[in-house]
Amino acid sequence: MVAETISPIPSAVRVPIKFYPIALDRVRYVGEPIAVVIAEDRYVAEDALELISVDYEALPATADPEAAMADNATLLHEDVGSNVVHHRTFQYGDPDGAFERADRVVKLDWRYPRYASTPMETYGMVANFEKQPDRYTIWSNFQGPFILHALMTGALGVPGNRLRLITSPHSGGSFGIKQAMFPYMVLLAACSRLLGCPVKWIEDRLEHLTASSTGADRADGVEAAFSKDGELLALKFNNIVNVGAFVRAPEPASVYRMHSASNGCYRVRDIAVENRLVVTNTTPIGLNRGYGGPQFYYALERVMDAGAKALAIDPAEIRRRNFIQPEQFPYKAPAGATYDSGNYETGLKKALDLAAYDALKEAREEARAEGKLFGIGMAAGIEPSGSNMAYVTLAQTPEERAKAGGRSGGLGTATVSVDPSGSVTVKTVSTPAGQGHQTVAAQVVADALGLRPDQIDVITEVDTLTSAWSLASGNYANRFSAVVIGAIANAAEKVATKIKLIAAENLEVAPEDIELVGGNAQVVGVPEKALPVRRLAAQTHWHPAGLPEQMEPGLFETTIMNPEMLDAPDDQDRVASAVTFGYVFDLAAVEIHKDTGKIEVVKYVSVHDVGNVLNEIVVEGQIYGGFAHGIAGALLEEFVYDAGANPQAGTFADYLCITAPEIPDLTIGHFNTPSPHNTLGAKGMGDGSSMLAPTAIANAAADALDTFDVNLPLTLNKNWSAANGRPYERAGAAKAKVGDGPREEGAVEGGLKGEGTVELSASPIEVWELLLDPDTLAAVVPGCEELTQLSDDSFSAEVKIGVAGIKGVYSARIDLRDKIEGESVRLVGKASGGLGFGQGEGVVELEHISENRTRLSYSYSANVGGKVAAVGQRMLGTVTKLLIGQFFRGFDKRLRNVNGNSRRVSIGAILKRLFQGRY
Amino acid sequence: MLRIKPDQKQRVTLTVNGKLVSGYAQPRLLLTDFLRHEMGMYGTHVGCEHGVCGACTIIIDDVATRSCLRYAVQCDGLELRTVEGLAEPDGKLNTLQKAFNENGALQCGFCTAGILMSATKFLQDNPKPDRDEIKEMLSGHICRCTGYEQIVRAIFQASGQ
Ligand code: FES
Ligand code: FES
């Protein structure tokens, strides 16, 4: 019904994928909305949720992009004809020729994990539909409006002014993730229209971790051609992006954000890029801190280390030899980016100094002499900021672009106004999520007007009906210091100019002789000849007739600026993708402990060029924050899916957000080159080490382990396997078959396994009988609503169970196999319900201890799927143990009560307990 | 023991930041929801509702506690301290809050209320902690913005060392 109110939401990839914010007919990933429950309060809504039961016809599913690319893979979108929904190749210069000339070619491929910045505040929104005129209003903590407003109005079938988005002045973190809430906003808007009342949704953490957005996992490869003295001659990137079940805008942008700067910090000009976007049964990906950067640098900066090793050149030295030189700025990159400024070599030297690089290398030799695994890794990168929206259109061929009409730009807007009482307000369309925009904006405007920052009010909420905004407006791609702050400075300058003109006339001097300081407009160097800024400003309202000739009354100055370099892509697929290019150089030293697999980051240095620093604490906070995200991606965080595409990390107990003690000490250095691309010389920043730390750490680990075959995150298990030459197997792996996916027989990641023993107060034969007795089982199985014996050896049951707040009724079927009366039985079962399904098997063995004592041992392995699987092994495991314990307590009590009575038996229940118990 | 039916509302009386307050709660109402939606005290934040992130931390009877893991009815008669009780009555920030402000220890501020409450209790028990002890205490909290460093500094500064 909802879907009838909504049209599919398009993306820049022109393929017949119908992306609705709610599943129609087919569910493509766990977490995809299938029903909306609206109630008076959340508790009631959750009750109602339990009443929904869904009959699924299972289709094969996979979370693995390579499996999805296989010939026989099940198509997610039949109409597309392939799971590869986007494929483009690019060539700059003559990469093939350069590879032929090369003395050395180095090649790497790897899997980049899926992780996300998981803001602490989840999505929240209220949608309301009003009639006459028909208008949707949505209050939310959205990070847009960006181009997404246009997509939303398209989906809702209304003109832009009939969708009013009001975003809160503050947001509890976003890191890009809150761009992805727009399909939910459309869905809620449609619900409000259908119900005729406002509706509200606050996403919970499980919803967030399974169904919001993540960074991209990829199956990439890279080749680099070097001359024998280490000159980087050419690069070939082969990118395979797991985009999730749908291409949700602004995807495929993640793989194009770095594209026009594919040379990184280097002079290399011959570059080939092949991009493929693959749909899999996973949550759609989207913006995440560093957006495309971590994956890109993982290719470039790992292959630089590999090249260094192959040529026996120091990794710092090989980078130095290839850096763009200071005098080459502004530097036109082969794929179209124009780097504004930089001095990469000096930045590198600074990092080496801070790290005491030579001493560190000696420490490595000493450690190795003692048999320790010690490694040093580094990574250099540029940080593009203030995006050109048009870079996304690289997903289209030049011909397609020409047909679609030009796209370019990254408008920044700001309004500075002074009201009749003389107080100053700044309005920006850049909802901050903790990046200190207000602080910086107030400071900039205060400086321009000669006031104190606390006299300036900065309004950051966005209202698409009343704010000055444009397609690029929003808080993303480090836009604030790259673009928005320039617009603010510009608007403030306009106000200052007006005030100076009025002051000049009043004080009878030339406007150039007026300066604004300490709240006054005064004649330069003559503080006695001064008028308060407030009074002059007020005059524009109170006495417009008395203003200098040709001056417009009022002080309400709006600047809309488009950084001039942001043009449309040319027919060679070159585009200036961003306004400013910061620089980051990271260096890490790690030790991997052989006996535990622990990876210890013994040193981490990060040097930044952020242009002119607007506010030190804000800049420092962004650097530490970005570093934490990068380290987390390197060491801990991953959205794991099992072989049946069931997400395994639906709580913070399984999605391991990095905490304070896990973050290594960080030494920060600065080497700033002011940007000529904005008034204040500032560069965007904030991604910083989130882009480089994964690579620097991986390089260090590779150095320690003496292999290039390392994969993130570097968990204890992985490191230990690598350090001890053992094959790596993910913890908790169990063999099970969920669906008929291409990897059906593979080890199932995240399966449940367990075993235990209990002592029971009866003889084995009594236990046996009671165990197989349907009545007993119905009574002692926690949550058992109904239990039926289908035949001697099979049972069916309805069980109501809640795991971590996900409650539901499950139907189970259990078969008994290999029965040896009074001794052992094998149970095979499966269960399914609205919120999940599972299957598994177990063995129960009884052993005589004494006359009235029996030891019962059980072991099981199971695999669960669906939403409930997302609560993760940790919780499922705990709940399983809890339920088993509860079962045996009840069972033992019953045994004592009925001792002596002969009973029929049913192990089914144990199984039920053992298996469905946790679904 | 008092038995309450699932949908029966129960009167809950608490001392919050020294003031006696009361409201009605079904047995299943979480303390966080009671504070936020019944009492209108939005200072206590909710980041996960499963006891991991620490955003909801408040002090209950002198113990730093995850309020998302408590039912409101369990807290009847208890004494609560929440972030709203930290500043002076005239709104002046206390030493710890000021230190957070000066050190950039909050960016989005979502995790801050819980961290302030844990840190309050922590400094009460351990007035002169070293950096590692502070980090250890912070391990019960998730902050996605700051990378923790500036929080560590703020708490260290607040301890007056
Ligand atoms: S909300 Fe209570 S610990 Fe996360
Ligand atoms: S300041 Fe944003 S989560 Fe801590």
C-alpha cells in the first residue's frame, strides 16, 4: 500500500533496478523494511511486530561480491541481467606502454572489509503530511539536503517546495551515515499521508547496525609499474565494489570520489581504472568517513610498500622520489583534479623526524634478532574536500553525460545578517554533527566585523523552504572548511563593507580608512574617531533614507558561491573533483605477539596539511576522531555476514566499536600550506587518518609478518594464524547449509556451537523416556506454546522466544536419528519465524553415574539467519546457554516429580531448546 | 513481594538530583524511557539499549549504572543523579564540565552525558587517576567522534593534577 504512494528512487547508475524504501514481493537483504508498524508508543509497536508472520520462499543469497559475479549466481535484479550493475573502464595516458617499459611490476589483490562509523545517535525523524496545499514536512537529523532532496521529491511525486526538510541544528554524529536515511524519510512521509497524522521513528541500534548504511567492502586489485630506481611509471586499479542489494544514491560515488586523484601524491601520469559495482544480499552501502578514501589508499599505498620491498628501496624513500614537487602546484592530476597546494616531502620528513625513523628501524632489527614480529608501515595521501557533485556522473559514459545535460558544481551558501537591535546572526546550510562549525563560523564573522565570537549567533538548522540552499548543501565531504566557510567569510565581508561605508560617511573619511575593531568602526589608528558597529548596523534598518547613496537598506547578505574550478567532467573523463587537497602522512610501527596474536601499535605518527588552521582544538579533535575510525577499521570493526548473507553483528557486543584503551598513542605533526582556493586559506579536513590508518597498519603488519597477504581487520585470530603459519578460520565457524547459495558448503561464518553436560536425578532410561515425552517437553521447554508429535521420531513445535528484544514465534521441526535407547540420539532440526530461521544438529548422550544419577552430555552446532542472527553470536550464545540451563532445571524438577512413572520420551524438545531456542 | 500485572501502571517515586519526583510506569518501561519521556529529562541519552555504549549512564544510589538496563519500577525509592544535576543551579558548569568544554572533549555530545556521570563517580573514588586508569574507566563508553584523547585530557585536568 505504501509503495503505491511512492515511485522508485533513482541513482546515477542507469540500470533497471527499482529501489523502493520498502520491499515489494522480494526481500533482498536482512534489514530491508518489509512492514511498517505504527502505534501510539514504541512498546505497543514492538508488541504488534511480534504478531506479524511472514512466509518466505527462500532464495539463494550471498554477501560475497565475487560469488555474486559467478556465472550461475542468482540475480538480485532479474531485469538487469547481471549482478554487476555497473562497469566502466578508464584510461589516462598510456598505462599499457608504461607497463611494457617497466623494470618491475608489482601486483596485489585483497578483500577490504565492510565497516561503518556508527554514529552514537541513530536516525530520528517525524514526518507530517498536510493538505491544501499538499505538503510533506519532515523534521530529522538528516545530513542533507544535498541532491537527495530532488530524489525524494521524485519518489513522492511532488515539486520541491512541497517537501520541506527541516534538519536539527545539531546531530549526534554522522560521518556520512546520516545521508542514507532518506529512503526512510520517504517511507515515513508516505505513511503520514496514508494515515493522515504525523508519524515518528527513532531507529534502534539493531536497526541501525543491520539496515542503515556502511562503508563499502571491496574485492580490489592493483598493479604498479616501477623503473629500477623506484619511479612509479603506471598504475592499474581493478575495483570491485560490493554495493549492497541496491544502488542507493549517491552511490556509486564511493568508487568515484578519489577517481580524479588516482595518482595520490605522486607524479605518475599513466593510469588505468576498472570499476565494477556488484549487488549482493547485503545492506546498501553509502557515505562513511573517508568515503572511498580508505579503499583507494589501501590499493595505492600498499602497492607502494610492495614496490619498495621488491626494489629494495626504503618505503619512505620510494615515496619521496615520486612526490609531486612543491613548485608544481597548482598541480593538474591526470584524471582531472587540481591540487591546490602542498609540500609532501617536507610533510614526510616531519613524520620521519617525529617517529625517529632511523632509531625505529634499529629497534625493528633488534626486535627481529630476538625473534619478535616487528614491522613498520606508512601511507601518504591527499584529502580532497568540497566535492564537485559532478564526479558521480563519471559513472556514465561521456555520451550518456552529454545526453543527460551538464552537471557540475558544489555551491556553498551562507547568510550573515544584522537585525535592528544590532545583533548578528549567521546562517549556514551545513548541519554540524560535532565538527564545531558554530565555533569556527562565529570566529570568522567576529573577525570580519570587529566583534567577539560570543556576540555572533550561528544558526545551523536547515529548512529547505526558508534557507538559502542548493543541491550541494549539506554536511559531507569536508565541505565546511573547504567551501562553506568561504561563503560565510564572503557574506561577512559584504556586511563589513556596508558598515564601513556608513561609518565613512558619518566620520567623513574614505571607506578604506575605516577599520572594524573592538565593536567599533573607527578611523584607522584614531580610536577616538569611532562609532559603534551596532549603531551603524541599526541605521540600515531605522534610517534607510540616511544611508550612503545607492546602498540597499537592511543588512542581510547572502553569498552563494561555486568554487570556479568545479566544472563538469570533460569527454576524456577528467573532472576537478574537489576544491582543496589536504595531505596526510601516517607512519605506524607494530609488534605482533606470536603466542596471542595481539597486535600492539608501538608508535603512530600522523602529519597533516590542513591549510590555515581555523581553530586548533577543532582541528585536533577531528584528527584524533579520524584516527580512531581508521584504527578501528584496521584492528576491530567489521560487519560480518555468514555464507547465507545473514548479518552477524547487530549489536555493539559483536560490532566492536573501538574504545579508549584500544587506541594507540598518537603523535600529531603539522605542516600547513595555505590553500589558494578559498578566502581563508583553509582546507577541508576531518577524514584524515580514517583514510590512511588502515593502510599504514596493514603495511606495518605485512612488514612484521613478512607477507603482503594480510587482510583487515587484524583480529587476534587472524594475526595468530599468520604468525604461527596456520590457516585462518573465523571463530565459531560451523558447517551448515542456509539457502542454496554458491558457497553453501563452505564453512559458515558465525555459526553457533556449544556443548555441555548436566547431571540429572534419574536413571538413564528414565531420563531417556522423559526426554522424548511430548507433555514433559511442552511443559519445560521455555516459551513452548504447542508441541506435537508427528511420528515416533519427529516433532513439531511452536515456541515463543525473545533474544535481545527480538521476540517472535517460531515453528520448529525436529527429527530424531540414530537412536540408541537409553544412550544417545542425534537430533536434526530446523525452525523459522517472522524474524529469523535456523537449522542445526546435535547429539545427546546419556551416561549412568549411579542408581539415580545420569550424566547427560550434549553438543550442537547450528546456524541462524534473518534478523535474529544479527544480534550476533555473543548474545545468541549467551541466550542459548541461558535457555539450555532453564530447560534442564525444569527438566530435572519434573524428573524428580515423576520419578517412578514410566513415560514416553521426546528428545525433540531438547533440540528445540537447543536449536530453535535461540532463534 | 509486590506483584504487578504486565499492563498495569505503577507509581514510581524517585529522588532525581535531590528532588523528589514521581510518575507512572508499566513494569516493562525502561528507566531511560521513564526519565526521558515521563520526566522530560532528555539529558540522559540512549545509544544502544543493550548495555554496551554507556551513553545512558547515570548514578543510582551512588553507583554508576546503565539506565537502559533498568526498569523504572525497579528504581522506586532510589536516589538518582543525572547529567542535569551537574551544573550549578544558575547554570554554571562544574569543574568537570568546564574541563570538557575547554579540551574539546565533546564533539557531537551524544556520548557526553554518560561519560560525565561515569567520570563523576570515578573521580569521587579515585581523585588522582593516571591516564591509563582514565582510559580503563572510559572503556565502558563508546564515543565515535573524539577518539577519546581530548576526553582523557579533560578528566585528567578536572582531577586537578
Ligand atoms: S544505551 Fe545504555 S549502554 Fe547503550
Ligand atoms: S562526542 Fe560524539 S559520540 Fe562522543
